[in-house]
Amino acid sequence: MNRVLADKPKKWETRQERPSILEIVLLKRTYVLPWSQFLYAEGDQEEVRIAFPMHEVTIRGAGLQLLMADLAAQRIGQLHEPSRPDQFEDGRVPCIREIRVSKMEER
């Protein structure tokens, strides 16, 4: 169920059923994180942070309040890092400009 605004799809895929994993597809690496280990998400329209016990995912873009709603329902199966030309969306449609995955520091 992808929402489409101005004939451009979101850069994330949602599903009717709750997926068991969140696959984060970066240009040079892919991460697979289990939803069962999801801790929380926080953010606003321009930046969202998703926390798992061992990783933190930071997403920057525009219109990310829609992403927060999909995260709350845990219906996202994949997040895709945009190629360089896609990073310059005009901000009128939901878009992801950057995704960073960092390993949580052991305390």
C-alpha cells in the first residue's frame, strides 16, 4: 500500500500485514533488523530516528510525519537510500534524502 503524491512513490514500502523484519537498503550495504527488537522512533517532518538495541537508524528528508505513522504501525518492510539525483526532491512530497545506520555503543 504505497501512498503516491504527485505521481512519485514514497521511498519506503508498507504492507497490509506486519512484516517481521525491517530491511534497510543503502547504496553499498543492506541491513536486516527484526521488528521484534524495535525500541522506539522519534522525529519530525525532516528527521526521524529509529532505535533498536544494537543499531540506530537516522533518516533525513521531507514529509517524514507519514513515515512516523507507518513506523508506529510497524508496517514498513523496506527503506531505500536514494541515489544522488533522488536526494534533491523539492520537498512537496514525502521523500528520504539520507539514511544512516550506526551501531549503538556498548555501555
